[in-house]
Amino acid sequence: MSSSNLVRWSGMATIVGAILIAILELMEFILFGSLTESQVAATGGWVFVQVIYLIAMLAVLLGLIGLYTRQVEQSGNFGVISFLVAFIGTVLFAGAQWSTAFIGPMLAAEAPGIMDAEPTGSILVGYLLSIILFSLGWLLFGWASLRSSVFPRGAALLVAVGGVLFFIMGSLEWPASTLALDAGLVWMGYTLWSAK
């Protein structure tokens, strides 16, 4: 498979990952919205939803590589920095999904009080670092995409605004905190996928 085909297929990975994340966020709110963290993690559907979430995050990571590759020349040094921050932030966020999927059910069974407590210490630092780098990375990547003019301006703006909204909404644990980001990524992914 040629490198141009790999870049094109990364567009499809972006589309699939972003759509899955949007669906899962809405599902989580509908299915688990009124439950505590430990109650949610003790349900049978929790692990399934979190594993699919993890797969979606990995698809977005693969897509991010293609999105960056498509605009590497036009985005310059700022593009490199934005890509690295978005990549690292997404890896950290995917790591949080992994621990939620596989450690969460054990904590719910053995120590539900710990799971329901507000994070403190190193867990709080890690949580904040993940949210900040994820949000900042996508804000910067959207901005770099806007400056490079490779993808539609609306898509780049949605990604940048989505990074900011995720920081605000994700910090407050509001549902659907990634919908703007997801919409921008689907649009960018489609642009990449449909390119000749």
C-alpha cells in the first residue's frame, strides 16, 4: 500500500474514531448519567463501552498522524508542536480510558469509596495534565490547520473550538464534551478520505 493510500485510510480512521466517541459520550450520559462512578463501573455494559471508547481513541490517534502528514509542509514548526501536543494529550487520554475500562470495575468492587471520591494528589495531577494536554493539543492542531489552509476552515475551527470546549466541559464532567471536536475531526477525516 502506498503512503498516499495510508494517509487516505487514516482519514477513515479519523471518521470512525470521532463518530464512535460522539456516540459513546451520548450513550454514557443516557445509560449511566444518574449513577455514581462506582455504580457505573459495576455494570456489565461499562467495560464494553470503555473498551470501544479506547478503540475509538486509538483510531483518532492513527487519524491524527494522517491529518498531520497531509499538512506537514504547510504547517511548519508550529504544526510539529501542535501535532506533538495533540498526540501526547490523546495518548494520555487513551491511557485514562484504559485504566477506567480495566481498573475501574476492580475498584468498584473492592473500594467504591475511593472511586467515588474527588481525585487528589498524583491522581489529580495526572487527570489535570491529561485534560490540559488533550485540550491544548487539539486547540493548537486546529489553529495550525487553520493557518495551513489544507483542510476546510470550518473543520479547523471546530477542532480548535472543540479543544477549548473540552477543557471547559470535560473539567466540569458535562456530557457530550467532545462533540465540536468530533464534528471537526469527521469533516477533516472526510476531506482526507475523499481526496484524490
